[in-house]
Amino acid sequence: MRILRCASEKGGLIVPDGNYYLVDSGYANTDKFLSPHRGLKYHLANFGPNAHRSYTGPEEMFNHRHAQLRNIVERTFGIWKNRFSILKNMKLFSLNVQADIVMAYAIIHNYISQFHLSDTYLHVNIGSEDDDYGTNQNFDESILEGMIGVGDSNKGVILRTKIKNKMWLMRVISLNL
């Protein structure tokens, strides 16, 4: 939380309006940083292969999809770090140069994956940090709200509610078709 706060207040981290980052439950839920619902299943392993058939409600479905998306992002960064070892230690470069390096390697990676389907990096099972997500779900969220300088927690609740309700409605509609 301190690093995020410093990045937003001193480092120039800006989340454009209408956008947000997915974060784990160690962060406050705001309109700029969407966290999962605390106290509910979050680990992908806890959902099992047929999770989409057994959600207990929209919050659990939101958490499952949140975890799935974060898993893809983590896996992608794992692949990139294996492919482009410079990404493992970029402290020597300024933040702007680091951003340019990541963007360049994302473009190169996408080009390679589009034209070289037998690429070994795409088929390696990179260990996911997902097993550690959601472990800090038993603390008072009001403590976090005072620590973060980016986003509004009330707007975050509204945004997360809109997203989960829309996903749930789409699920109900598709099940009734």
C-alpha cells in the first residue's frame, strides 16, 4: 500500500478516468483499483473445473472472474520474464525507459506468438502466484481506505457492484436461453 501511495502521490502514477487496475485483497477497493470481495472464495483452485455452474451469487462469480483475469496477467508477465531476462531486473533504467521496454517486449512477444505457434515460451507452465491471492481477507477495510491516495472507495463499491450485477445478469440470461 505504501508503494502504491508513493507511486500515485510522488511517482506520477495516473489511472485514466474510466479505467482501473485489478488488485488483490491487500488493497482497498476504489474506482481506480478493483479488489475482490473479501470473505468469499477467490483462489482458482477453490472453484474447481465447473465453477461457472455452482456460483453462490454475483460476488462469488465476480471473484472467480477477477482471479481468472489476474491469473492471465501474472502468467503473461511470467512468460515475458522467461523470454526477456532484462525484465527481471530493470532497476538500472528510469521509469519511463522501463515502460518503453515493457511495451516493446509486449509487441515483440505478440508478433512471435502470432507467427510462431510452436513457440516454447507460450506452452511452458509458469508457476502462478495466484495461490497467495486473497490470503489477507480478514482485516478492516477502513484501515486501507485511509492509506490509499488514488481513487474513491465509495465509487469503487458502486463500480464493482455495477460490474458484478451486469455479469450476473448476462449469466442468468444465457442460462435461460
